[in-house]
Amino acid sequence: RHFSALGGPPADDAPRPAGRFRRALEYIEAHLADDLSLETLAACEGLSPYHFARTFRRAVGRPPHGYVIGRRVRRAQELLSR
């Protein structure tokens, strides 16, 4: 299942150590260039994809796909500025 809407207002895309999602956030940071599916991220936390997406959005403030896209854009900006 893929999310197409970025959802929510623009937020600071810096990784947050959101207690429950620390493993998923660390996995995202380590694999930004890879294909990050909702199923893979949910497995990091031992949750179903549906439950992961719902609770991730509440905890982090953005849906998983929106967060990943935001981190990729931020990383690209950092690389371009160098």
C-alpha cells in the first residue's frame, strides 16, 4: 500500500526520536536511497501496515510517505548545497 498524499502542513523534516518509532526513523535515515515500502517500515516496529501508518502519523505529525519524501528532499538540498 502506498500513500500518494503528502498530508499535513510542512513540518521540520529532521529525524525525531519519537520513542515508539525510533527504529523506523533510523531505518529511514539509513535507507533514504532505497525503496521504502510501508510494509518494510511497519515490520521495523512489528506492526501491521495499517496500524503503523495511523500511529506514525499521530506520533510524527506526517504520514510515513510524506515523511520519507520530506527527508529525501532535505537530503537532496544538503547535497546540492555542498
